[in-house]
Amino acid sequence: MSANRPAVARLATDVRRIVARGLVSADTAQAVADLLSRRALGARDLLTEEERQGDPDGYASYVLYSHPDFSIAGVVWRPGQVTVIHDHVAWCAFGVLSGIEHETLYRLDGDRLVETREVDNLPGDSNGFAPPGDIHMVRNTSREVGVSVHVYGADLARLGSSVRRTYDLPVTTA
Ligand SMILES: [Fe+2]
């Protein structure tokens, strides 16, 4: 998939430069997160008005750019929409443009999950992470439509999804 949106093309150029440095995954994720925090990207720059409405059936992920080494997706969450508990095939960096991406993080302990942390990611926040230890669930806890940009170290056009595994296990708190 090629970038036919100028803001996406510019972001892809900068991400490509970071990926070309050949850092370990966690450092690439952090460098891309830093890039997203410096960039004054708005949802309007990345997504069409129709895409920014979201989907009543669940959060929507739009792959805006993909390449063998990384992909850029815009994710739109209506209030309350939530992912299942999952982890990822590769490093990920994200930046929040609107809404609140409330993240619950887990650690796998045998045949159960232990909830380790909760984080509110607010507009302007960005973060990066890399497997392993990347099990989480994300919910838009704000009353407005949430939009975020996610960059993954994988070719989503080929794989179809950044999810490695979903988890349906008993959860305990730490
Ligand atoms: Fe995720």
C-alpha cells in the first residue's frame, strides 16, 4: 500500500530513517514514539472525515501505509470501545490525537494473567514498546471519539493484523 496522503507520506519518510538505523526493537519503538510526540499530527491530517467517525461495531484500524519493515495505522475508537487482551507480532509506537487510550497491562503467569499497571494515554502522549512483555488491553474511556496513530514494525498489508495472540484467561491483580 502506498501513502497517498501527504501527512502519512512525510511520517513514513521519517519512520524509515529511524528503522534504517538498525536499532534493537525497543529502541526503535522509543525513537518512533519520540518522533510522534514531536510531530504536530492531527487526525484531520491522517484520516478522512468518514474514517474519523469510527465504527459502531467496534474500534476501527485503518492501515494508512505499509512496507516490509513497518506500517502506519490510524485507530478510531468511539467512547467505551475496547480491544480484547492481546500482544503483538512486533514493536509498536503510538501517539494519541484525541480521546483517552486507557491501557491495562498484564503479565502472563502460567495459565492466568496478572494485571500489572493501568495507564491513561492522553492527547499529545506517545509511547513505544516491543515484545515480549507487551500484553495489554486498550479502551477509550473518554466521552469523545478517540483517534491515535500507531506504527508497527511489521507489514500489516501482508499480515492483516498486529496481533500475535489474544488471551482469554483468568485475571488477577498484582
Ligand atoms: Fe495493542
